Amino acid sequence: MLIARTVPELREFLGRYRRPAFVPTMGNLHEGHLALVQQARPLGDVTVASIFVNRLQFLPHEDFDTYPRTWDSDCEKLRSVGCDLLFAPDEHALYPEPQTCKVHPDPALANILEGHFRPAFFVGVCTVVMKLFACVQPRFALFGKKDYQQLMVIRHMVRQFALPIEIIGSETRRAEDGLALSSRNGYLSEAERAEAVQLSKALRAMADALRSGERDFAAIEARAMRSLDARGWKPDYMLLRRRADLQPPAPGQPLVALGAARLGMTRLIDNLEIDA
Ligand code: PAF
């Protein structure tokens, strides 16, 4: 696996390829990331991953400084799944001057849910993803469905800017007990890790309620909030939304249940597509 630290190094290596398949990450890689790389391999003529902890998508009180940087094991993992090239710029290489030109995604999609609780988060995500796309010029880019809203915001950005990139969403990888794999799971204490599965259980309970015919969406959402609250979580939202645009649902449309909640100091998110 080659490692490019600068944009010119990256471009020199990629010059001979026409269809890069790209997996952007912030490192601290888990099975979910590796599955994306494995899915990317047969798509393109070269498989590229990036590791860049993007300051722009963290709020001042968030975990930018403490976000786990696990370089050696990340490289080993990427090699083990056949990644050809790792783009790992430092901040100066990706943002040589203050990044004052930013991508502001559609507020209807980006200012709700995560964007409501983490203002400017999607501006940071879209800005870095656009920049990574400009550097790598991928033909395919792969993102996990665990960050469901992020995937939708990026798809919308790519469509609106007519970028010649196919965005591929990959199913969430879960631990045996059902907890969605996430780089932030590493923050959990042993007791919190045992409790963490309750977020996906609460989403499943929402799906079960719909499948059993209940149609009072607000009551289902309130019950999910209460169930986590009663166990000591601090839920930000547990909501049923339309899969098409993440707006409040009307009967008969494909839905997704989305949740975000804090367990101790760790904020977890998860979601479940529902075929009611
Ligand atoms: O999902 C992530 O890890 C990040 O938001 C991304 C897409 C790599 C942008 O920094």
C-alpha cells in the first residue's frame, strides 16, 4: 500500500488510473470501514482510502483533540484488505490556507437531526468531502449507512454539483449484540459498552411498533425517548422520518428510525430502515 501525504504525491500516483474507488475516513478503523474498502475493490481500477481527522466538522466543545489517532493499526488493517493507496494529509497539506470557501449543504436536509444538534457539522463534512473528491477524483465513493443523514447530504451535494461520482451506501456493521460499529464505541467503559446496545434495541422497538400497525408516530418516538431516558441515557432525538428526504412521515412511505443519544460522555447515533 502506498501512502501519499500531499496532494501532489497523491496526484502523481493516481495519474495512471481512471476509475478510483474511494473510502474517506477519519481513521480509528473498524470492521465497518474495512468492509467499505472490500466493497470498493472490485468497483474501480485502484482502491484509495483517506485518513484525515477533519477539524471543520467538530464543534469547539467536541472531541477533535482526543479523537483516537491509531495510525499503525489503521495502516495494517488497510493493507490486510488490499487497499492500494492511503491518502493521509496533515492539516497543512489539506488546508494550506484557512478554508474560507465552504460547502453549505441544503438546509432542509442538513439543519435537521444531526445538523440541529451539531450546527455546522455538515458544512464541515461537505467541505472536506468536496475537497477530498477534488484531490482523489474518484469514480466511486463509499460511505456507511450508520451515518444515514451524512450519506443523504453527500448524495444530494454530488447530485446538485453534477459530480461524476457514484455514491455507494453500505449496510451498517454491527457487533454480535447489535451495537452499530463506530469509532466512538472505543470511548465506552465496560459497563457502558454492555448498555450501548439499548440504542439499537430502542430503534427496533420503534420498527416493531410500526410493523404491528401502530400509526401514532409521536407516541412511538416519545416512548423510545422515555425508554432510553429511564436507563440513564440523554437522548437528543429518536425519530421516524421519510427515507426519501428525512422529513416527518406520512403513512405509506418508506421510513427510517433515527436516534442519537449520549451514554455517559459518549454520543452514539444509529438508525434502522423500516419496511412497515
Ligand atoms: O464519516 C466520516 O468518517 C467523516 O465524516 C468523513 C466522511 C470521512 C468526512 O470527514
